Amino acid sequence: MSASNENKKAVWSVIARIPSGRVATYGQIATLADIPGQARFVGYLLARLPQGSTLPWHRVVNSSGKITNPNAAAQAVRLQAESVSCDANRVSLKQYRWQIPAESLSTT
């Protein structure tokens, strides 16, 4: 899967803006990055983050709030350190989902 640098930057920019104590879904990030329907692409990029990246990857969960990262234990620990409750590797989207309109991310 090849990805344009523009799409990568858009996804990373959205993820970087997820505030502490909140989570976003792969699909939500794709929509906010102006590539709706590309949730798998977001997952693809996160799986290939450079070593030592400071991007808050741990704030990204699937559409039902489940932690699907191969390093689920580390993700849960990081989320709990931000006061996000994880029960059986699941986060309450009703309580912790980042609510932001797409136009708020515009850089123009």
C-alpha cells in the first residue's frame, strides 16, 4: 500500500491534535484528515510509525472503543495514565471520544 505524503501528514496532524484524556477512532481520524472511508489506512500508518515517535498513537481505538493495537497492554497503561478508563481493553466512546468538527482542523 503506497500512501501520498499529503495523506500521511493529514493523518498524523489529526492524531497529534487528540487531547490527553480523549480517544478517536480510526474512521474518525480518516474523516477528519479528509480521507473518509480510509480507517484501515490510518491503522496502516500507525503500525509503521517511526521508532521514537512522539505521536499519541495510544489515543486511537477501533469503532467500538476496543484497543486493537498489538501492544494493547502498553496502550491501556498510557490511556489510564491520562485518566481514560479501560475495561477489558475497551474504552467508553460515549465518555472519552474526542468531539471536534472537521472544520476546526482547517489550516487555512
